[in-house]
Amino acid sequence: MATTPFSGLQMAVSRSCIPSSQRSSAMAVCGKSMVGSWNKLASVCHVASVQSFQRVFTSSTIKSEEFVTKAMSESSEKSLVSGLPIDLKGKRAFIAGVADDNGYGWAIAKSLAAAGAEILVGTWVPALNIFESSLRRGKFDESRVLPDGSLMEITKVYPLDAVFDNPEDVPEDIKTNKRYAGSAKWTVQEVAESVKEDFGTIDILVHSLANGPEVTKPLLETSRNGYLAALSASSYSYVSLLKHFLPIMNPGGSSISLTYIASERIIPGYGGGMSSAKAALESDTRVLAFEAGRKRKIRVNTISAGPLRSRAAKAIGFIDMMIDYSLANAPLQKELSAEEVGNSAAFLASPLASAITGTVLYVDNGLNAMGVGVDSPIFKDLDIPKDQH
């Protein structure tokens, strides 16, 4: 079964700048809240890491003067931003599962780009032509705007179907399928080899895809094939990606996947083996953290994201209900944005998270901490705090 971009429910290096005449309007589109949180990522443009300062001050006076001059010139347009910057300049990321501009995969790519990383993506083969065409025609330009006003650049888009490890695994009906016509080298092994041939190495690997062909069925009504297909596309695909990309990942790199609270809590309607697939993904995260950490010093973590009103999630049928439930019951009564998940991934990929591995990071406004739904009528007489803003 083919993989699809990861749903909100969890199922060239240089940037082209927007003309100054359009920059203010482009930033306005992003909204005030977006600019605020993005500025934290953009701070890396203005100040180097502590290690860079240490290296400079132990070198010659001339080099020190050159560095100070450079730092001042880079900050001439904006004032220096204090704090700990997320600096991913010089890093290269491969994000598997990007096929549009409104899911978590896109948001992660955008946050990594804002922090300075070069972006490569793997797109499900049947969606490849539409995605690349939309990029070329500028359909995603509004969504590509970064904090500095430039557009996120995707250096290369690779066709990918992560349920197939190598060409020998591909059945004849897929090979002859019109939706796959014109694409080549799209199995996990072949994509990893292509990335190695094109770029040599990567630093960041992101798994942002899942598929459960029987997700709308209760578990008791799920077929064996449907159950195994969900695990293959949603959890083993991550094992396969890391297995094949690990040899080309630079030591100290980071691998990130996306999971969902259904792995440990009952979410009626999230069926077809998908809750089992997410539980497997989280278990695999811990084991992979040990193995990849020992072999190549790679950190492996997963983000348990709350519901997002993405195209893929809408297809499930009850995403609006889940978002309303979260708004009513989570400690933080606000709708989760894809940007918040993207920024969390940028943190996990950065040196700031250098001691974090084998972890499930909840980015869901705290909903995972709740033991009951406080919007239940049974609690109507309790004085439950409400959002005052």
C-alpha cells in the first residue's frame, strides 16, 4: 500500500528574496503570531554560536576584527537578538512525506529552512507531478515566506514510496501503474543512493508520512492485510528510511518522526491498525535511538502532535471534532498550528537538543496530560478555569 503525506491527525541552498516592494505585504500574510515565533529561529542570522566566538578569539587579531565586522554587517538591517539561536546553517535535511503546503511535513521543512538548513524532500510518487507543478507555478509562494522575507527553497524533490525498500519489492501492478509512469528510483534504497550521489551526506532525516487503508474501520473489523498495511506504511517505513539513510548521515545528526496520542489512549474512529502503528513507531524510536546513537551518534526522537486541519486529516472525516475537543479540554485553549510543530522539530534537530534522544515530545497544547474531558456535563458544577484571553 502506498504511503501518503502525514496527516494532522497522525495517520538550491540560496534563498530567492521577495522584492522589497512586496516584502511587507508578504509578511503581513503570515500574521503577527507567526512573525513572533519565527523571529526566534531567525535570530541565527544575526549571531554565531558560542563555539564560533571561542575559535575566533583564540586566533589572530586580524581574524577577530574580520569576524566582528562581519557580525556587525549581518545585523545592520535588524538589531541583535539575544538568547540561544537555533543554528542549522550548513546542515542538510531530507523530509519524507511532503506533498502540499499545509501539513506537518511542510511546516517542518519551513522551520528547518528558517534556521538555515538546506531542504530536500521525498514526495509520494502519484502526488509528485502536482506538487512540482504547484511549486513551479508559484502556488505555494505565500506559504514559502520565511521570517527574513525570502522564500523557502527546496533544493531537490525526490519521488518516494516508502513502503518499498528496494526494486525487488515492487509488485508488477505497481510497476505498470500509470500513476508511477515517468518516475524512477523511488524505493527507499534507491532514494538514499540518489541523495548520496547528489549530495554525499545529510544531517537531518524527517519521517512525515503514514497511511492506513482501513483507518475508518474499528479494530475488530480491520482485516489482516489492512492492519499490516498500516504498520508497513506508518511505522516500518521509518525503520527502513533510517536503515538506508544512516550510512550517509553525519555523526551528531538527528532523525525525527511524527506520532499521535492514539498510540497510548483510545481514540474512537482512529482505527484500521493505525493506533497500533503509532505505538510501534514510538517503541521503535527508543530502540533506534540506542542503535543509531551507538553506531553513528545520531539522535532519534518522535513528536506526538495534536490534530491539524490538513488536507490529509480532513479525509478521515472527524478532524474538526478532534480540534474542537482539544480546544475545550487542553490546558492551553488554542488551536495548534503546524508552525509550532515545525519549530519543535527545528529544536530537536539543533545542537540545543544534543542530549535528547529516544523521546516522545508532546506538541499538543498539553492535551496528553488530561485524564478526563472537562467539557463533559458531569463536571458542570465544578469551577473549572477558562481561558481569559
